[in-house]
Amino acid sequence: MSISHSRFAVLAASAAFAAVIVGGAWALHLGPFASTDRGPVIATVDGRPIYLSEARYRVAGLSTAHGGGLEALGQAWPEQVLQSLVDDQIILHEAETLGLSVSDQEIASELLRLQRLFPDLTAYQSWLASQDMSEGELERRIRLQSLTMRVYQAVTGDVTLGEDELRAYYETHVGDFLTAEGSPAPFDDVRSTIEAQLAGAEKDAAYAAWLGSLRGDVSVVILMDDWWRSIDDGRQS
């Protein structure tokens, strides 16, 4: 990845799945959300903008996942946040290349499903306020998460496991598959469990390798060297 005018070299960070946090919401309407000010553009990825507001939301999500503070993320948190946002753009570009999309109706349906997590409109609005999040941001996250899932499925669709791999794992971990009487369960009885477990790990590894291989192919231009300072100062004030 070619980065110009940057104080930081962008490092490998957590996968996009861990970065995209949607949460529940009460569906106020099915029409398009009002546009909101997303702040200045802090960087571009092959010309695609990354906004300061996206970085703020990502920091909030990662901080919560790591215990609620920037210190839990370590000194490299600006690089981690920026890399995760760069990864978002890589995924969105891949979705376009593959012809993948998420319709407004799909987003509306997801909002209707999520509305049951809130007892009423007041609770929904309180949740949005507590997250300092607009309805437009909620819609953006749902769309990004849905596209990420579809890209993941497309990238890992060819991952398969051979019978030898499954049997080898069973023989190595036979102690993990015991019957109620304490004897080893037959391989055929636990085969599907082993396959699901190993397939998940194989797909995650394949997806991470795919994403890593594309990071070096994009051009990232930093437009705000100290974008992280406003977030750091704001969270410490």
C-alpha cells in the first residue's frame, strides 16, 4: 500500500468484521436517511474518501471491544483504526467488482428486525444519543456489514476440507469428543462438528490472506496528519 504525507505507516489491524459494529435500532421510517456532516476527509484510498467521523466511530467501537479506553488499544491505535477503514474501502471496491449490492429494502427489513430490541421510540433515540450516532451512520454500518458478509462468502466460497484433514484432526483431538460414558465418540458421529469448526478457521484464514494481499495494491493518501489528535483529545477531556 502506497501512503503519502503520513506521520504513520499503516499497520495490519483487526479484520473488518471486528471493526463493523451495528447494534439495534427502532425503525423510524423506511425512506432514505437524512445526510449528515461527516467531517473533513482525513485520507483517500484510490481516490475514495475516508471521513473523520468514520474514524471517530471506529475508535469508539474498538475501544468498547477492548475495555472502553484508548489505552487498551495500545500506542498503535491510530494505525489500527486507519487500516480498518482502508480495509472497508477495499471490501467496498471488491463488492462493486463482483456486482454485489444491498438494496434499500434489505436495509429497511434489517431495521425492522432490530427495532424489537427497543421498547419504544424514546429508547431508540436515547440509544442513538448515547452512541453519538445519526440514523445515516446506522444505515451506513448496516450496508457495510451486509456487503462485508457477502464479500466474505464470495472470497471463501471455494474453501473445502478433505476427508484426510478431518480424520487427522479427530485422531489428534479425540479426547475432545467423548461420549457420556467417557469413551471416544465414533468419527462419523462428530464429523460434521469437526468440519464446521475447521471450515470456519480455514475460511477466516483465507479471507485474511485475501485482504492482506490487496493492501499493497491500493494507494492511500493521508490528508490530515494529526486526525487522531482530535479524537485523542476529545476522549481524554
